[in-house]
Amino acid sequence: IGLNYIIMLHYSPPISLIVFALSISWILFPLWNQYQKIIKWFYVDSGDRLPLKEMVTKENKWLKLKRDLEKAKEKADQSTDRLQEILRASKSALMIIDASGIIVHSNEAAYKLFGDSVFIGQFFYEAFRSHKILNIIENPDSHYKSIEVEGRIFLAMASKTKDNSILFIAHDITQEAKWKQKEKELILNVSHELRTPLTSILGYAETLHDDPNLPDDLKPYTEIILNRSHHLLKLTENLLNLNKPNKKKQQQEIKFEKLAKSIVDLLSPLAKQKNLKLEFLCEHNLPILLGNPDEIERLIRNLVENAIFYTEKGKVDLSLTSKDNFVILKVTDTGIGIDPEDRNKIFERFYRVEKSRTRSKGGSGLGLSIVKQIADNYHAEIQVYENKPQGSVFEVRFPIQPQ
């Protein structure tokens, strides 16, 4: 290293030496712009000469690439650590099975749930004896299925990854299923116990109300007893319908037009009491579905009753059409409407919209739960959206079964 030149005669210089020489050159020549015309060449191991400026640029690029790789590795290590922590903390059994069928990852929850048989390196068909679990793994479709294995109930799912590995997830829901069954039994027992005395109260109240010798000043009280008794009886019926086991009955043809018309005839007096118009429109020659007509009648009735109940003025429309292999049932009202944040919750049991209308009118919060349950039995989709300028639209789309 001289005052005006840097000459390096080394045919195989190590990187550390190049870095050292470059760093020294910057120290000795602070007035780089003045000397860069003099310092012209830098020899490399191939014997070729490169301008020093270009060599500095190449060296900087190499160092920057090294730093970038180190940072990327550090981030990857952090992500891996976080993922491992999540897998360890998960209460769900998680396993990864490679394309050859070998378990390559299994978290602590998997060992707790299935025992030591699910160790890493084991073939999955040797780890599991249950044909139900094997069937889920062999047919990955990313959908949870409820299965019972040796007295325990699982929600299990298998999904295929981009490298043809399989992610298997399982939850033990045995306790939740037991509590749910106990809840159903309690509700059914209470509903049965309530229905018998309520029927008697309702019968005596009707007899008393229709008695010609009853003083006129007592009639309002008997009407209150009748109304409240009807309300409680309807509540118990809803509870029974919501919790009774689904029995597979012989399927019948569902004639939507006939069912809907009977509901409109039944509820027209109720709409008339509130000065509401109840209109019915039906497309001719609707496709025929197979199922339980009583269930469909209950679904339509709950939707129309709900619309009438929460509409103070205007009208309620019931329509039936078909499109794209669906029978579409639509109930439209001009009521107060439903806020967007409540639309996904109104089908939950006992859910009440926090508005003054629910506080003043009452209601059990079960009618729409029954609608959702029946719709699920037919794989039907339910949508709720705004009826501009005011009101709500409930749309149920029943898929047409292939003949």
C-alpha cells in the first residue's frame, strides 16, 4: 500500500484479505474523489484486472447478501420457534403424515389422545386401529367429521398440503357431547312437565272466557290469561321441536305452494289485526322436493310469524321461486330491520337482538333457531339482508335433489 497506489499481487486472495485491504484503503485515502483517478486497478486470482470501484461494489454486494441471508435465517428460526410453541400449546391433536404414509410430526396433545402408538417414524395405518380414523386420513377433504371410537367422540379432519403431506387434526368432544345430551334431556323433561298443566290452564281459561254469565269487567283478565297461556304453550312446543331427536321418517313429496298457501290463510287474521298486508307469490310448476312436509310447514310458519310480529306497518311478502337447481323461499317485511352485526347471531338459541322492540314485545328467541335446524336438515342456505328502504329479507335456498 503506497500513497498513490494500491497494488495487490495475490493469485488466490482470501476474502478476509480483500476486505482488510479495502478497509485500509478507505482509511489512507479520505480524499477518495481526488485519488480515484490514480488508484485504477485491482488484481484478482484469475489474472484479470478490475477497476477498484467495481471491486468495491462487488465486495459490498457480497457482504450485503451475507447480511441478508443471516437476517432471513434469524427470522425463519423465530417463525419455527413460534410455530413449535403453538403446536405444543394446542389442545387439539395435530399430526403431519408425509406422502409415503409416515408420521413426521406429532404434538403432545396427540400423544395424550392416542397414546404412544403415534410416534414419529411410524406408518399411520399401524398407529391407528380405528377404520373411521383411517378413512378420514385416506380421504382428506378438509371437512370436520364427528366419529365415535371406543366410547369417545371426536371431531376429526384431514387436509392435503402442497407437498402431498397430510395434516390430521382431532378434538376429543366426549364431555361436551355428554353435557349437550344432558341439556337436551333436561329441556325435554321440563317441556313435557310444563305442557300438561298449561293445556289444562288454557282449557279452563277458554271455558271461563266463553261463559255468557262472565261479567264484562272480568273479560280483559281472562284474555290476558289466554294470551299468556298460548305464549307459554308455544314456547314449550318450540323447545320440544328444537330438542327432540331427528327421526328418519319416510320421505314424502313436499308441495311448497300448497304448504305456503295454508300458512298464509292461517296467519292472515293475525296480519289483519295489525293492519298489515300479507301477500303470497308463487312460481308455477316448482320442482318437487322429498322430505317431511311438517318440518317445511313449521319453517315457513316461523319465518312469516316472525315477520308479522316485528312489523308495525306496511306489509309482509312470502314468495317461492326456482333458480339454478334451488327452490328459493323468501319472506320480506317492512319492519324495523336487523343490524348487520346481529344477522349471523339471530339463529342461535335464545339470542335476542338488543333493541327496544324485543324488550317490549318479548319472544323466546327460539323461532329462528328452529328455522336454522330444519334448513340444515335439507342442506339449505339461509341469508338475511336489508329490505330497502326499511325492513328485512329472509331467504332460504333449498337444493333440488337429483331425480
